[in-house]
Amino acid sequence: MEIIMNKQHHEILKELRQKHGLKQSDVSKILGCANYTYQRYEYGLLLMPIDKLIILADYYNVSTDYILGRTRNPAPPSMI
């Protein structure tokens, strides 16, 4: 796997949210966290826990590596 670090994870979180027409408060409800907590994830002030990362990857139908900026390919891994 080719590792590419082009965008920061918090930039990708914001792009995905906007692409899906969501507000920060919508995503905080999806994650079951306070709005200010999600804002801190998106601003890069707080690292997102793994369980929350997985929830968003599943919700947006992308890989966790995509959210983390480790690949440009958003496709989630295939389930075997």
C-alpha cells in the first residue's frame, strides 16, 4: 500500500461532512458526542478515538486510511 500524506485528517473530516451536506451538530449526534467535542476533532485540536473514526468511516462509506490521509482512495476495504 502506498502511503500518501497530502491532507490532514481534520481537513478530510470537514470535507466529508460538507460533501454529505451535514452540519457539525449532525455529525456529533452520529458519533454520540458533544458538538464542541466534534468541533475540536474537525479543527485538529483533539484526536478522534478509534471507535468514532470507525463510525464515520462506515457512515461515509470510506476507509479509515482515507480519513487519516494515508491514501487518496476513499474506497473501504472489501469484506471477505
